[in-house]
Amino acid sequence: MKYFIIDNNEQRGPFTIDELYHLHITSETLVWNETMTDWTPAWKVQELKYILEQQHQSPTADFQPAG
């Protein structure tokens, strides 16, 4: 399934779930696909919850351990 997103008030896509993961979408990113009636925050889409959880658990590239 591919999704479109709203990014900086512009529609982008379609993107695969893997591409959305690498785009670092947030839980509030509005997403849409042909099975949906309206744009929906990513956290409400069951199929996207896994990537949102993975992004939350993964350290960012800017992470610097103390010490």
C-alpha cells in the first residue's frame, strides 16, 4: 500500500511504508491512500503504527552520549 502525505502544506507521494519510515514522518503527519475518505494523522493508521514506534525507539543521527 502506498500513501500520500502533507509536508509543508504540500501533497507529496505516493510513498511505500519503508519510504515513510526513512522520511521520519511523525504521528501527526497527515496521510492518505485510495482506501481512505479523508486525510488522517499517521497515528490513527494501524499499518503505520509500527514505523512510528520504531522511529520513537531509534536514536537519532544527532544523538551524542554523555561523557
